[in-house]
Amino acid sequence: MQRLGGENGLDARLFHQAFISFRKYILDSSFLSADVHIILNDICCGAGHVDDLFPFFLRHAKQIFPMLDCMDDLRKISDLRLPPNWYPEARAIQRRIVFHAGPTNSGKTHHAIQRYLAAKSGIYCGPLKLLAHEIFQKSNDACVPCDLVTGEERVLVDPEGRQATHVSCTIEMCSVTTPYEVAVIDEIQMIRDPARGWAWTRALLGLSAEEVHVCGEAAAIDLVTELMYSTGEEVEVRNYKRLTPITVLDYALESLDNLRPGDCIVCFNKNDIYSVSRQIEARGLECAVIYGSLPPGTKLTQAKKFNDPDDPCKILVATDAIGMGLNLSIKRIIFNSLIKPSINEKGEKEMDAITTSQALQISGRAGRFSSVFKEGEVTTMHRDDLVLLKEILNRSVPPIETAGLHPTAEQIEMFAYHLPDATLSNLMDIFVSLSQVDGLYFVCNVDDFKFLADMIQHIPLNLRVRYVFCTAPINKKQPFVCTSLLKFARQFSRNEPLTFDWICRHTNWPLVPPKNIKDLVHLEAVHDVFDLYLWLSYRFMDMFPDANLVRDIQKELDNIIQIGVRSITRLIRASEATSVSGAIAVPDDFPLQRTEVNDRMLNLEDLPAANQEQFSSATKVPGQKRIRGSKALGYKPAEVQSNMKSYGQGSLAARLVREGLLTQEMLKQLEREWQVHHNNNGNFPTGKRDNQNGSKGTGKKKK
């Protein structure tokens, strides 16, 4: 039966699903046709063979898997074995391929860009908006008119709107039909990226340029050479060495007290960013903060602040977002941790040590040729990590073996023609399961696409519009952004344009600087919603008509976020967040450093309610929420009171003072209250502040 199924398009997985469904149908049906009854009876009596059931089984299988009726056509549509044939314009010319290979800070991209600037026409394809902006700026500064094209932005330098001979773009936006003299593809090693690798494959195979200059890690040389064999093009390899030396230190930082100007601490999550930056500023140092979800303008402002020799900010705290796209004057890279969350080919989240490629990319930011530091250093925060870091950096980078592919809108439309009742998510599943690729390629992860497809499935949209919405570059972990996409799609389906007033109502614009980290995260999400609007406005101009107005308020929002980032990174500085008591305001949701006492984790939330009120009023800044009560951690009042002494003596008190969470005046106040507590049979002083001789205030007792 399985062999017969295979001959009719049922692979092992489909056959198993069809078998389970058919068995359930036979056993659970209250009525079966007479011919099925007869065949089942013949088999039971030994007068028939199980093969006799196959026609009925296949008919049932086709009901649950409609593609079985058109399997040959679907296999042809999803045949991805000859991607070079998809780009007739590129195949019509004999291209010269030049691979500029080398580590970070080796000048490989610089040499490619020089050729790009000297050409009559050219295109630069980069992985980030920041890089596209940088080349756009550099080109125009060199008097080479250059346009900018990203998913959310189009800038034509010609005042009359004519296209310039040069264009700088994010790689997904490159044209594979426009002829150029020179094309530059940056960071080619990202061709293996499980989500975006298809864009580098498309650019490498499809750019219609006389010269294609590829820049990136040497690990991609063999793959690029193999891919070019299939197009009949030879690859010229130019190897580069790092321009400045870099040293892996034999000692870890171990304490933030050992920081020096030009240090960059690399963290792999935002909570560590906040915590480390708070501790740095508690030591009287200023630090800049850069992480992935910050708007480009905020990243550039923080980078400029860190790079400015006249600015007191000499420390940077960042994620691996600094790995590409920013020019930074870093002397020493310090890994706060070597564990980084990642998404594997199956779309599953994994926590694992960073790869050699990632470690080299991040480490290479130290001691850059263009910075004031001509020699770089690399180490870790913790001594235990240093051995692992050296081991990771000493490994050779494994060669990149496969390039990413992604089904096009046209291919999915052809699938939909044969399977009109299938959802877009199901069409994508069927396409991936039937697709055939040769050993040089893989199909990119489509989980994010399917997530959005399922989310908007109930909204009536035609297939091409639905496909475009599902390719929108959003972070599915941000609920507000996902909700916004859903509302955009619903409004679109009603044929009602999404106006400036509509988007302002949806985002509650105008917005104010954040009062806590939760506010900052929301502002970042709103910035992403504006990005989403702009991205869709270039695909559906009539339905998203107010792109210029949205871009204006997005710039305002970028400035608001910059204010927020400055206030958060300086939160501990008494000059910016003091009250009458001199206490430092702690925003709601700010990650407080915790100290272990009696095998229990305590923080300021553990103070009894009366003291919380006093602490909160003493540290109140207009617009900030009061620190939450002890119930948040499930402590009983007796437990909290039994631990109160820890706040007035010993190393915990010293640590809280050192980290800026307590002042000496607050400490004395807590000691006085503790004394009053004993003098009043265990009752803490109520809402009013004690006077100087320690007597209790006369306010009413808090209920």
C-alpha cells in the first residue's frame, strides 16, 4: 500500500497522515458504502487482498491532500534546482566576479567601494540600513550622485526626481533587471543566514553588472566559486589581512572598577545592558548604550557620543549589534557572556556559545584603523569565560556550504491556482515539503512568514496582497507591532486608506519621553510600527498615502527615544534623578541588582508597605510609578521584617549605597525607623518622615 501511495505522490509523511485519517474514517463512520463493506468482508474472509482497498484509500487521501491530483505540476513549480536560470538578464552577459576576502578591519570593503565610486554606474548592496546610509553619504560626499533605497525609504538626489547612476540599498531591495557597470555585495557570509540568506543568493546570481565585487569572510570563497561554476563565471579572489593588531588578553576584567576609556562591554540581552550600564554609572562613569531594537538615529547618536574625544562618555555597553554597520573607537572588547540565544534551521530557540565567526566579527571592532586606537584588545568579564573565548577564537571558521532560497510570490500564486482552497500558510508548507534543491542550496526558514499568514488568514485579502503583508520585516515577539499589522490588514481589506490621523490615533501620538524601561520598549515598538507603515507605503501607495508625515513624526520619535536612552543610562546619576532626600529614583521595571541573604533573593520591593510608601515618596519623580509592594514576590510581612536588619548593616547596605540604590541619609533613616520599630512593639513608623531625634511622625496609619 505504501509503495502504491508513493507512486501516486504520497511520501512517507503524507502516507502516514492519510492512513491515520482513513482508519479513523472507517472506524468512526456510521455509514459506509456497500462496495467498501464488500471489500473489507472479502479481506477478512481471505477472499480479497488489502490492495483492493487502495482506490478508496487514494480517493480519501485526495480529499485531505488536494495537491495529489496535480502533484506533477506542483513538483515542477517547486523545483529549485537551477536558480541561475531565474535571472535571464544576468545570464545574458559575462560577468567578472571579484571576491574581497578578509577579517574585519582589513580594508576589503574599502577597495570594493573605490571601484564602485570610479564606475560609470553602480549598486551597493548591504545587510543594514545603517550601511546603506553610510555608502549613500560617502558616495555623494565624493561628488558621485547616489540614490538610497531601503525597505522603508527612497531618496533621489536629483531634485527633478531622475534616478542617479549609483544606488545604495539594503540587499533585499536590489534590482536584478537594471544594468550596472559595478555591483558590490557586502557581508557575503550572510548567504547562509537561515532567514535572510535568500537575498544574498538572489543578488549574487541575479545582479546584472559587468563586475560583481563580493566582500566577506574567506569561509564563503568555496561556495561562491561553486555557485559561479554553475553560471559559467570565474571568481578572482583577493585576500586581505587585518590592518591593525589585536590581542587576546590573559586576564579577565572581573570587576567594573577595572574599566578604562575605550572599553566596550558586549552583552547578548537587553536586561544585561541595563544592569551593566546602571552599575557603571553608579561608579561615576558615563556610558553609551547600543542594541538592536534602537532606531538607527539613536544608534548613531550613541556612537557619536562614545567616539567624541571631548565627550566625558568613554565606555560603551552594547549587544552584537555593533558587529557591523557602525564605526566605533573601541580599544578593548569585553564579553560579558559567551552565551547567545539563536534560532536553528527548524525555527527553534537555542542557547549556545557564540560561534567563531561571531566572536571574530565582534572582537574585530577593537582597534580599528580609522579610530584613535591603533591596537585592539579582547577579553571577558569573568575569568571562567576567558579559556572558552580563546578556544573559540583559535578555531578555524568552518566553510559555508549552502546558500539560502525562498519561494517567490509567483511560485506561490501558481500553487494557489492548483490548490484554491488552501490557506497561504498551507501553501507555503506544501511548497517547502515538495521543493527540490541541489546540494548547494537550502530553503530558508519560513516560520515568521507562516506566523503572519496565520495571523491575518481570517481577513479577506487577495493572495498577492496577503503575500506582501506576510513578508513585512517585523519582530513577531512584539505584540504591539503584530497587532498593528493585523489592524493595517483589516483596514486595507475594507479599502479604507490608512491616513496620518488614523496612525496617530492608533499609536496615541504625540508621545512623551519614557519614564521607565517598559515605556522605552513601547516607544521602540511604535518606531517599528512607523517603519511598517513606511514599508507598506512603497508597496501600496494609495492605501498608505501619508508616508512623508509619518516619516516626520518618526524622526521626532527617534529624538524622544534618544532622550529616554540618555536618561536611562544616566539614571543612577544623582544630578538627574534626585529628590529632597537625595535618593535616586528607580523606575518601575528597572532590573535591580539583587543580593542573596539567607538563601533568599531580596531587593527594594521587600520593604514593608509603610516603608515602601516613605521610600516611594522620598524617591518620587513626577510621572514615575511607585515601587511595587512586597506582595509582588510573595513575601509574608513577618519574613520581610525578620530580614529588615539586612538593609541597615553589613555588606548588603554597603552594596546598595555603592550601586546608588540607597544614600547615606536613607540608610540613617532606615536605622532610625528600625529603632522606632522596636520601641513601638514591632510597629513600623507610619507615612510621615521621622524628625531628627528619632520620634515617630503623627500621620494616620496606612490601611
